[in-house]
Amino acid sequence: MNTTPQRHEALSDEDAATYAGWFKALADPMRVRLLHLLAAERRPMAVGEITSSLPIGQSTVSHHLKVLADVRFVLSDRQGTSTRYQVNEACLDCFPAAVRAIMGQP
């Protein structure tokens, strides 16, 4: 039986910075709630709709959406004078893979 621990490839500086940015974006409980709301709705939502579902004002919602959009957890689509936001479905695969890479799992 081989009891030698397996060595895993080290994370690149770029991947480590990307993953840290993702976790930093999720470090605020209201951003987690906002992301959960968008994921549960499964449709693009305007800031006004989001604001009516959370106990924070429109400017705070906009700030949180910007943070989430900067790390691509949320995608925005401008429609005339309105912008609609939705969850980036690619995160469903990328985020768990990042956690596995950080934890040294295949």
C-alpha cells in the first residue's frame, strides 16, 4: 500500500487571484442573498425588482451587482434605459471546480 501523499499541481498566481476575487465577492452576506435571489428566479431582473425583494436601497443593490458582475457571477444586459441582471450559469461548473482545485482535489 502506498502511504506517500499525492502531490498536486500548485495553483498558478492567476488562478489563485481569480479564486480569491470570487470568494471576496461572496464575503458579504447581502451579496450572497442577492445572488441566491437571482439564482432562484432563474430570469433576468431589473434593479427595481431586486430592490423590492431585499431590505436594502437601490444604490446598494447596484453596488453589489457591480461587484458580482466584476467577477462574472452575474451577467448584465442593457435594454434601452434599463439593465437586467441574471446569474451566470457557467458558475455552476466553474465555482465547484475552483473549490476542488483549492482543496487539492482532482
